[in-house]
Amino acid sequence: MLALSSINGNSQRLDGGAMFGNAPRALWSRWAPPDELGRIALACRAFLVEDGSQRVLIETGIGAFFEPELRERYGVLEEGHVLLESLRARGLDDADIDVVVLSHLHFDHAGGLLATHEPGKAPRLLFPRARFVVGKTAFERARTPHPRDRASFIPGLPDLLVESGRLCLVERPEEEVRSLLGEAFGATETFGHTPGMLHVFVRGARGSAFFAADLIPGTPWVHAPITMGYDRYPELLVDEKTRILQRAVREGTILLFTHDAKWAATGIELDPRGRFVPKAPVASLSSWDLDADPVPQNSSSERT
């Protein structure tokens, strides 16, 4: 059985204008209603893949490493480490994870690697047994960021990963990820959001899923022209997104969302005007068996 589950992490509220960079507020506020400060609700969701021999965690969310002032600045709603709480609710803890795959090292995707902030104490790496799989290009970006995105990275995290002795840097995603994780896994890179963002996909006997990361943060961004203000190369991102969405339609692949506050995953189809739209999104995934079901059958869903 190749089982896929969504795992909730800490949630955020960020500026809607930044999250929908090229779309006017009159449009994006219909998709994601803002609060009085113009912020929209965002998840920081992870995904767990279990195949009977290993547990692979895709992403760790933002976690609880921020000190209170920064937690307020970046709209992190919970003080505790929600990802760890979600794992415990499944009878697991961070020591039970064999592999952590990170699409990139922005703090809202990699912050969950760190223990909850403790005043006066240095950051501490969690997941004591896990190998950490990161694209080499994304890792190098975190070590030497551009001034435009320096604030998106966690100082010292790359060094902690190296010092763990369990860091696996990927240069050729398709072949190396399969070699590291097994035949059910593959990966590709995109460069529009940040250089070398790693997208893992999982393929069972009947179903397949693609981790969209920040290429497509949630259902509103399925509309191909919509990009974020945080994207480094928006036009490149639109082209990369279009290729991924075309493949999802052709192959019936389910997209996995880290930031959608409501939906964890969705199929993709074309509407009568030829635009990409979500198809039967699901709010959560609970041990979806990709060897038995082509689409999730055991989670709350809704047709759009």
C-alpha cells in the first residue's frame, strides 16, 4: 500500500496583495477574503507518504521557531509546533520520519525542521533519524541569497543541515530522487518562484500526486496567469506552471497544495474556455491508497 496523507502545520496570515502580485484586489478578494489588515488565511501543510518500509515527509511548514515579534510580523497564528501535534495525533513523532523532502528553504517551508523557539537557546534541528533531501541549487540559494529574498531564509539552517551528516543534495532530480526514495517517487525542478525549487511526485498503481509547492500555492493560483509578488521570475513561472497543469490534465494527476487554507489537493480539468480549473478538490487526505484509487476517496471533497 502506497498511502498519502495531508499533515497540518502552523497557519499564517499574509498580505493578499503580495500573495496575488499581478491581480487586483477586486479580483483576488473574491478568492481569498482579507481581514482588516489586508491579510489572507494561508495553510503551511505537509504531506506524509508511507509505503510500508519508510515514512517520507514532504515539507515541514513554517513551524514555531520564530520569536514572538517575528511570529507577529509574519502572521503565524499558533505558538506551538502544529506539525508535531499533527504527527502525534497519528501516533508518530519527528523521530519516526525516515526522509524529509524540502522543495526549497524559505522559512514557511523549512521552519518546521526546527524546535519551538526557546528564549536564549540556539535553534535545534528536529527529525533526528531523517535524511534531508534538498535540491542543490535551492540549497545554494539559501546559503547565498539575493538581497531581494534574503529575509525569506533562516540564518544558520543550511549549516545545521550539513552538520547533521544526513543532508542529501540533489543535482539530477528525476533519477536521484528515485534512487534515494524508491521507484514510486520522482521529481522535477522549477525556477520561476526561486531557483531550483524541487517538486516531488508520487505514482502508485492507479493514482499519482504532484507536490506543487509555491509554483501553485493553492486553488486560486491554478489560473495560469496568476503569480505572487514573491516570485523571482513570474513569466518563467507561468510557463512552468502551464506545463505542469497540462500534464496533470493529461495524466489525471492530483496536485498537492501547501498554502491553500481550505483545500489540500485537487484534480485539474479545462473549462469550456480552455482555462485550467480545479476538479473535485479535497480538504484533507487520510491514507489515500495510490495503488488502489486513482483519486482520493476517503477525504472530504466538493465539486467546483
